[in-house]
Amino acid sequence: MSQLNGKIALVTGGSRGFGRGIVEALTASGATVYALARDAGNLDQLEREVKGVHTYAADVAGPQVAPRLLHEICPDILVLNAGATPRALPIHELTWEEFGRVWETDVKATFHFGKEALLMPMKPGSTVMIMSSTAAIGGSPLGGSYAGAKRMQWFMAQYFQEESTRLELGIRFLAIVPTLSPQTDLGRLGVATSAARQGVTEQAFLQRLGTPLTPEKVGHGVVALLTDQAYQVGNAFRFSGKGIESLRRDSPLWYLS
């Protein structure tokens, strides 16, 4: 495949889970890919197993990381996938620091990278994808502020897009809204805690979820958003095991179109 030949991509949280699936798909489609993560060991493994990928070890939420990497790499494609793992506890059992952990990583990193994409600015025709979650639609009582943080990232994709349009920068901002996946560390935690709270087995809970969303499907979905004319209109897209669905906003709530 060579759909993305000549394109440069930066994927945060790119060493495992959905991020790794995205890195593999973009590389297979011809893009030059840079993966950012905190764990140097995971990045070393990624370099050994995915030919041609470049890696950076850093804390994605660091305020100087976004300016440094965006100016150094000059990506055409930016995928903001990195995120913290929330404590899977009821709200009254969390400390304030635990409650806000996802805001201090996911939301802060989205703010820094999205802001820098506009200020730099990234090249016209560039795309920024922000990883949200379907928890942003219905909430999650066991994730502290996780659902709210993911909702905020979804809103931020809209806010950044409005500014890109107003400033005539030609940068497209998208929110990716994936369903719960048992094939990621975060997803497995979500399955285990949700099943226990509902008093059902994990197998029964997974059956309710239906066709699983895999990192490979997420990667292919990202490539489709970049290359398929069917997805060139819209600001948010739901990824599930069944495929991609456009989400629209013409009421106080986002919902499936």
C-alpha cells in the first residue's frame, strides 16, 4: 500500500494498544511514522518489530514536548492517542489527584499539541486526530473523571477546528470515539471492573459488547479517515468492531447519524 507516501505522521502513545495499531497501519500505508511514548523499553520493541518507525521517549503532557516535536518533525498527520490509566474505583473512594489523573495527561497533552498545531501552524491539508472514547457519551461511574476528560477532548476537536477554519489554516481536527476493547490494557481493565459492578462474568459482558474493536481495526480506520472520500466531511467518528460511523452535533448531545 502507498496511499500515504510522502506523508509524515506523529503518533503519541504509539508503542502499544491502539497507538501501536495506528503506527503499524500508517507505516504499511507508506507514511514516515514517529511514535512518542514514555516507556523506552516498549519503544525499543516497537523499533525492532515495525520496520522504519522512529521513536521518541517523553512525557506527552510536558509543556515543551509539543512545540519541540512539532517543529522538529513537521508532521502532516498528528494522532493524539496517549493517555493515563484511571483508577477503576467509585468516585467516593478516589483522591482528588486520582480523580483528575486523566485530565493531567490526556486533556493537558491535547491542549498543548492542539494549541501548537494552530500557533505553528501545521501545514495546510494537515490532519490532527484526537482519541476520545464512547465513555464520553454515556459516562462511566468507575473511571473518576475519565468520561468527562474524554468528552472534553471531543469538544476540543471541535474548538480547534473552529479556530482553524476562522484563521483559514486548512488544518482538519477530528475526534475518534472508540468503543471499549478487551484487546488493550485500559479496555481489559474496563471490562473486568464493569462486569464485576454489574454482577456478570467477563464473558457475558463481552458478549453484550459484540464484535470486538482491535488495534488493527483502529489503525485501518485512521488510514480510512485520511484517504477515503466517504469520511472527508465530519468532525467525529465512532470506531467499533463493526466499522466506522460518523457522529454529528446539532443538539446538546452528540449522537450517531
